[in-house]
Amino acid sequence: VGLRLGRSIIVPVRELVAGTEAVARGEPLPSLAPAPIAELDRLRESFEKMARDLAARERALMEAEKRASLGLLAAGIAHEINNPIGVILGYARLLEEGRVSDPAAALRILHDEAGEAKRIVETLLALARPGRVSVEEVPVAGLLAETMEHVRRYHRDARGEVRIDCPSDLVVRTDPKKLQQVLTNLIINGLEA
């Protein structure tokens, strides 16, 4: 009787312990046999329900994290795209109202900014299918000057000051468009901060 009673308690308890250890390791809940004693069987059912609830909460948390990441990505994309679009809209309004002294220069700026918006979209598409990088020798001083000209279009009223201290002969091997995007973001974020 003692041996039979021991088996009816020890075996189900060992299965529950093995089940809790599996769930703790992140493994799926193993199937547990019904226990012959009613209290132990209720404990098994309660444990299985807890493991299912835990798995459901984990899935919900992962979905919430995905949505939060997508929200941050969308905010970043909107920030990136809004800069050239803001310049395009501003110059289009000035051209429409006839308040531009050099229409040819304004059209070049519109063209450049449309190209910038297109480049941002292409960069986002490249993230979906990574692998292509255009590496070349880039004179940093020239890239910085071009970047500053680009930034000045967005922040004419900025209170901050940007000083460039770069050797004129400094050359790096990089993707010039990607480096310019990084520099633009750093300078604009610095001015906004």
C-alpha cells in the first residue's frame, strides 16, 4: 500500500517538476498524464493553465514589442522624409508667389531635394534587401561642405553654430551617400538639441 501510494504521489510530482523545469528553460510544456489523486490532478491542471497563460502573455509581449519597433521606425522615416519635403514645399510656394530672385537656383534646389527624398526611399528599400554598398574614395572636406549646404536649407534660423575642422586632404573609403546621411542627421540633431 505504501509503495502504491508512493508511486501515485511521487510519479505525478516528478512529472510536474520536469514540466516546470522545461517551461523555465523556455521549452513547450510537455504533456502530463492525469494524476490518480484528485488534488494532484487539480495541481497538474492548474500548472498547465498557468503555462498556457504564460505562453500567451509572452506572445502578446512580443507583438507589443514589434508594434513599438514599427512605431519608432515609422517616426524615423517620417522625420527623414519630412526634411526634403519641407524644403520642396517651401520653394514651391515661393516660386508660386513669385518671391524667388533666382528661379533657376530654386529649381536646382527642388531637384536636389526630390532626389534626396528618392534616395531616402531607396535606402529604406535597401534595408529590406541588404547587400549592396557603393564604396569609393571620398574627400571628407568636400562631403562636409556639401552636407552643410544641404543642412542650411533646413535650418536657416538655427541658433547653433556649426564649425568644420577637417584636413583638406582627408580621404576615406566609404559609401558617400550613406556617410552624408549620417553626417546630416548628426548635424540636424545637434542643431535641434
